[in-house]
Amino acid sequence: MYIEHGTNYKGIRLFLTKVKEDNNQALITAMTRRHLSPEEDGAKGPKHLVIFKVDKILPLIGDGETGVESP
């Protein structure tokens, strides 16, 4: 679920299926946005890459169109 900030109930519900889980550290490092020191990164524990397929996108409230398309 993704809820937009504001006074109204805006957002979307995502229905996902797990496709793959990977522990390839080179791939995880290439996809990581944070810039932590090796000590800080190690203190956070191991990282795992999980890939999902988007099955359905619905509005936060109701079952109408969201205007968001899945790839």
C-alpha cells in the first residue's frame, strides 16, 4: 500500500507476486542508493534483493481506476 501525504485518502494498493530472491552482492551494491561507510553498512546486516511482479493496482479506497499502469 502507498498512501500519499495530505488530508484526503489518496494512494494505491499494490498486489504483488514474489518472482525471485537473490543474494548477489555485486548486483545489490550496484542497485544501492545509500553511501554508508563499510562499518555502517556491515552493522545493518546482510542485504537481499527481492524482485516482485505487479499483479494488480487498485485505488486506496474503492475498486476503480488509478491512472497508474503496471509495466
